[in-house]
Amino acid sequence: MRIRLTVNGTVFTAVPADNEAARALLSRLPAAWTMKELNGNEKYVYLSEGFPAEPKRPARIHAGDLMLYGTDCIVLFYRDFSTTFRYTPLGRIEDPSGLTQAAGRGTARVTAELTE
């Protein structure tokens, strides 16, 4: 099972993580979000309903990482960087080529749906 993420019209395929938060996300798809810009490396959206969280500090964030911050904030990273924050993995885009361009500078319209 994969997640088809469409970011401002560009389609990417993500592999879900193997944890309760990712399974909760999958159960809520399809979904559409308007994600806000933060720090020149991520898009985020707060949801009204939380997810089960098991946050860990990743060694490094990679472009294409789809993470949960806290229990109700989905974050899509479009650049690599080091962090001191803790996240629960939700999934990862298999080939993030073009993600930075697709994400753009402002808000991003992102849809997520299940695919084979």
C-alpha cells in the first residue's frame, strides 16, 4: 500500500511508516490540506483530530519525510536538515525529486489518497 501525495498539482508516491500513527493516517484518507510554510524547509497543517504519537528525535530530516509533530500537526519536509525536534514518522516520499519546486514558497495544496 502506498500514499499518493499531490503537492500543488505534482504527484509523488509515499511509503507509509509501520506504526499506529501512520495506520491512523491511512484510515483517514483521502484527505486534502492547505499546508502553511515554515522555515524554508517544511509545510505543515494542524488537524482537528489527533493521532497516536511516539515521537523520537531523528538523526536527520530528509526531503520527502512525512512526520507528525505533537499529536495533531502533519509536516511534509522538502529539504534535508538537522533538527533537535521530535517527530513521529508517518511515511516517506519514495523519490522526492521536484518536491522543493512543487512545494513552492507559500502555502501548498496537498491531497493524500491510498494507492497500490
